[in-house]
Amino acid sequence: MSAYLAGLPAFLTYFVTGLACYGLFIFIYTLLTPHTESRLIREGNLAAIVAFLGALLGFSLPLASAAAHSVSLIDYALWALIGIIVQVIAFYIANFTMKDLHGKITNGDIAAGIWGGGIALVIGILNAACMTY
């Protein structure tokens, strides 16, 4: 039975590191956005929910790719940081391509939320594919 669980320590290490990366991503993302995601989400703002989930999914894909393709925990963490940087760039692309994106999200404009989340997801898919080295 112990042979079946031989990979458990590595799994737990990568999993906990991934959770920490999510925490760092959420901290940085919410720091950069002019609106308060947690408040808007608690208030039921669907635009904020869609935009934030798109950003989380956009980060999840490269994070998963980094976990699957990394050769060490340090390699994984470095590629996760690259994933965060790329998602920050996606945030600025979405913000640049739609006038007053964050004002629209704050006001509950679903199209703005889909646009912001969609850009994050599209960039995340490309980022994840590029991490297959």
C-alpha cells in the first residue's frame, strides 16, 4: 500500500504551493483593480463575478500547465510567477480595450464582466500552451 502513496508528499507540496500561488494572484489582482471584487461579489454583482472567475480560470490554466511540466518545485514556482505577470498584462489589455471597464463592472454591466473575464481566459489559454516546454 505504501508504494501507492509514494507520490503523496510531492503532490501535497505542489498542491499547497499552488494554493499559495492562488493567494498571491488574488492579492495582486485585487490590488490592481480599482473596484473591490469581494464586496461586489458579496453584493451579487454578476459582472464582477464573471470577470473575477475569468481571471482565476485564466491563471489556473498556466498554473496547471506549470505543475504538469515543471522539473522541480522552484521551476513550478517561477512559472507560476510568470503566469501571474501574464495575467496582470491581460488585466491591462482588457482595461485598455474597453473604455471604463471597471466602472461598468462596478455598475453590473455583464458584457463588461464577460469581456474582462474572457480576455483573461484567452490570454491564460495561450500562456498555458506556451508553457509546454
